[in-house]
Amino acid sequence: MELRVELKKVVDDSYDIVIGHSLTEQCADDIAGGLLGAERIALVTDSNVLPLYAEPIAEALKKRGLEVHIFTIPAGEESKTRQMKEFVEDGMLEAGLRRDCAVLAVGGGVVTDLAGFVAGTFGRGVPFANYATTLLAAADASVGGKTAVDTPLATNLIGLFNQPKRVYIDIDAWKTLPRRQLASGLSETIKHGCLGDIELFEYLEQNVAKIFDCDIEACEYIAGRNCAVKYNVVMKDELESGLREVLNLGHTVGRAIETLSGYRLLHGEAVGIGMAAQARLGVKLGYMTEEQAERVIALYNAAELPTAIPDYIDRTELVKKLYTDKKVRGGKLRFVFQRGIGDVVEFEDGKFSTPIAEEQIAEVLEEM
């Protein structure tokens, strides 16, 4: 006997990205007005963001009659783990939260990645929103719906696609960031210029110093352009079946270096090195000129980001670590490459990554 279970469905996961200044009250108004369809809120944040933004947002929500429970993880990439996910989930259960709750992530990329993953699995799925407080989260993690945790063996391979109900990008929060964190966020912004927005790339060449000064016009410009590049890709390929791979530009080497550094390197710093590696390899393969590669490297350096592999990273271990990348297929390394500046290489059958021999990338890494 066979029974067919028909489960066809159409899902609208569209959402708004709100870019502005001091968005605490607007966020609280929206949630109180039914944005998340819940009156019990699990607010997930980290130890750095807690006093700056999480507590004021929690108070604003409570004033509007909502029940708020704050769950705080230690700041840093080391907290993006299954253990921290369990910590938040267990805390939510102990607080009596069930399927009638919603999740609000307040923080940077680690917080939005972790909280989005929690929301996707708690009670088999509850609504969530992101309140991004870093340039890195604004450029990358808070937009697109990719949520995940890291493990000792690989980064971002345990997770799910889960779209938020809304994303708030509070540019005023960037003023609280250390200079090194701003630079880390600029790394993903430069990447977006490299893969899909030459005007953004050229703007950064002329105005990168203004971002460190938190110039309002410059910050608003890059916030909007970042989102435009990312959602134009995500709208066409939400589940990373093809085009969305381009957002991994520079990340094959970058993620491996980030892990091997023991997170001494921030994500954006590691991606800067990864972008330099793909540019140098791209020159060898004819995807960009030497001059274009030098422009990419020069812009990363202008943004105070490294483009050389630290001496403490063992090159042999680094090559081995590349095989934990999520683009690996059939045991073969795969790379995304930019075509010149402002575009990416599309390979046969609509693929945006291509197999690379271990010897090819190992040679580039030795030169770096």
C-alpha cells in the first residue's frame, strides 16, 4: 500500500529592513503592535551589547506591556556554538516560554546567527527579528536568513535558513564600536563591492576614512548599498542552490584562517586575507588582472585589514582546513571568484563556484 501526502505550499518570507538612527522606540512600537505576533519575548544578546542596547530595548518593550526575558551569551565568535544554543533554549524553557513566544536578537553577527537558529527550532519554529548593532551584522549576518553555529570541525555547517520578520540596522550603534570592529565590518562591505557593486567599491576607495569617523552620510550610503547587494542575491536564490554562493567570496580561505587562529582574528580580518587569496589565485586563472587584484588588496589595507597570513598559521594545516568548507563537493575544493571588480565568474550550468586543485591554492598560500 502507498499513500501520497500532498504538502504543496506557497510561503511569503518577505520582510522589511529598517535603516536609521536610534531605533529602540520604533522597534518596541513595532513589536508591541504585533510584528512578531507574540507578547512574550526572548531577547538574545551578548555581554557587550547588554547594557548599551539590549536593556533599553527590553525596558521599552516592558513599558508597552510585553513580557521580556533576556538571555545573554559571552561576547565573541567563541559563543556561536551548540552549547550556547542549548543555554538559550534551556533558559527559555525554564522561563516557561513555549510556542506563544518570539525571539528578538540584539547584537552583532554571532547573536543574530545564534538567535535565528534558536527561533527556527524552538517549539519547531517561532518568529524572530534582528536588531543589528554592528557594521558586520548590518553588512552580512542579520540579512539573508542564514543561521548557524560553529563546531570544532567546521563553521556554519549546523544551521538552517530562517527569515526574520524584520531587520533593524541602527547606524548610531556603530559609534560604540572599537575601531577594529568597524574595520571588521568593512571587510564584508568591500566584498560586496567586489562581487556586485563597483560603485560601492570606488566609493570606499575614496571615503573609507569617513566610515571610521562614523560620518552619517557615508554610513547611510554603505548600509543601503550593502543591503541592496545582499538582498538582490538572496531574492534570486534564498536557499543557496546556485547564485547565493557568490556571497562566500573570500570565505573558503577566510573561514579556515579564522578557525585556525583560535579566533584571535576577527571574522572580517580573516575574510580580508581570504579575499586577497582569491584575488591572487584569480589572477593566475585569468579572472582578473594584476592591477585589479592590487586595488582589492590596497582597499583592504586602507580599511586597516590584514591581507597576509599570520606567521602562527601553519600552511599545511590551513590547506587541510579548507576541506571543511561547505562548498566542498565530492572531496574537491570549490572556490568563488570575482570577475574583475564588481562582478563574479559564472561557470558552466549556472554554477558560481568551481573545483580548484589543492596544489593551486597551496601555492598561493605559500606566497602569502
